[in-house]
Amino acid sequence: MKPTPPTQHPKTAAPDHDILDVFAERWSPRAFADRPVEPEKIRRMLEAARWTMSSYNEQPWRYVVASRDEAPEAYERLLGCLNEFNQKWARHAPVLMMSFYKTTFSKNDRPNRCAPHDVGAASAALTFQATAMDLYVHQMAGIQKDVVRETYDVPEDVEPMAGLAVGYLGDPDMLPSKQRKSERASRSRKPLGTFAFGDSWGTPAEVLDE
């Protein structure tokens, strides 16, 4: 059964072509409700990441997970790894995560150039699973890598990637005015022809012609 989008923030996209509902309904809020996320839902999100495809099935992704209600001290440690701007709003999310990727293959220690791609795919899977459960995920590039490494004693062959704020949708009025405006703005995307090319770079693929 498809979850009902929150009535106070109808951000469902209007795609040009028919796609699954979770793609149209997913977006990245900064306003989160003061409502705990059920541990079972967190496990289901991580299970979705677990079953993501990866180069040579290396599964290079790693996650640190902290729930404010279940582990407040761990939550504060993770919050401190975000940059100052993200800390201001992400502290309202009931769950924080940090994604990492192992830079080398476990079988031979050779560089795995696809590892950043694969952790991105895993986080996307995690996010869409969240959307299907009426949860929201905001991924953040704004992290303090040196703080992350020190806080978690990260191995040399593992790279911090992104922070993730997870929770139920909150009231945009809790945010500063500039962020409230962004929270209520319609979603938009570039046309297919700007990134799906045919036999020459920059030329839209013929399959796009209707």
C-alpha cells in the first residue's frame, strides 16, 4: 500500500514520463518532526542498502547510525561531525547516519574506483526504502572529514562520504525564513536531453524523440 504524502507539504514531482511513486515523492527536507523513528524501519532501510548492487559484489559501503532516543551520546558525537550549517537544522532529525566507502577491494587491496558510485547507490536504495515508509532522508556533503576520522578512528582505506538526516516530516515554520522558502518550493529537474546523449557528446539520444 502506497504511503500517503504529508498533507502540509505536497512536494510530489510531476515527471514527464511514468515512474515509480517513490521517485516522485522523495525529496530532502530540513524540517523534521519531533517523533522517533521505529528501529524496525531503520533496519529495513539498512537492509535495502545491503542488497544494493556493487562492483564485484564488494559491498564497499559502511554506515554509522545513531538514534537520538536510543543512544543520545552517540547521536551527539555524530552530529558534531557535520559542518556548522548542517548541525543547526539536522539536530532536529531523530536519526543521523554517516556513510563511508572502502577504497580498496578486500580480496587484493587494489583501488576500487567504483566504491564512491556504489555507496551512492546504497544510500539511494536506503532513501527510497525510507520514502516507501513515509520517512524522509536528507543527505549532506557538508561534513568535517577530519572530525569524522578522529571520532570513529576510521581506517586509512575507508573514506567518509556523507551525512544523512532521517525522520518524519516536520513543520517548515521551525526553520529560518530562507530555508522555509526552499522547503515550500516546487521541485525541478533538467530535461532528459541535457544528460542522456546519443552517438555524439551533447546530442540527445534518439530514444528520447517521441
